[in-house]
Amino acid sequence: MINFRYHVVSLTAVFLALAIGLVVGTAALNGPVVDTLKDRVDALSKDNSNYRDQANQYRDELSRTQEFATQISPGLLNGKLTGRKILVVVMPTGQDYAEGTIAMLKVAG
């Protein structure tokens, strides 16, 4: 016949097995999972650093290109548009570029 003591012992055994399974499972997976995550974080950090360096190189190249265009434009544009009518339409987001464009158009005549 099943009594109260049998239920207590069986429930204790179930919870003990569950606790042991959690501890052993966590300990067994902790090493490989942590190592894999560390490797991925290191790889992503390296990729991020490479992309940041590449973006800085592109900024430098763009700056040099803009400086070259600014320096050479008076010689190339001088008087090219004399006597012509020019209309400049500027969108609200293009206000930063309008002044430079208008200055170059004035150089061109």
C-alpha cells in the first residue's frame, strides 16, 4: 500500500534528480559555450576595428578629393559660364552644399 512516506521520498528523488541534472548540465555546457561566445566576441571586435579603420581611410580620401576639387576648380571653371543664366534650386536638406555650389558658379561667370 502507498503511504505518505512513499510520496515524500519519490518527490524528493525527483527534485534531487532535477537539481543534479541542472548542475551537471550547466557545468558541462559552460566551458564550450563560453569559449564559443568569447571567440565570436573577439572576431566581432576585430571586424569592427577593421571597419572603423576603413571608414577613417574613406573619410581621409574624401577630404583629399574635396580639397583637390576646391583648389583646381578656379582654373578649370574661370569664365566658362559667362553670359549664361543659371537657376539654383536648393532642397531643405541641401543647404550645406548650396553655398559652395553658388561660389563655384560665380567663379565660372
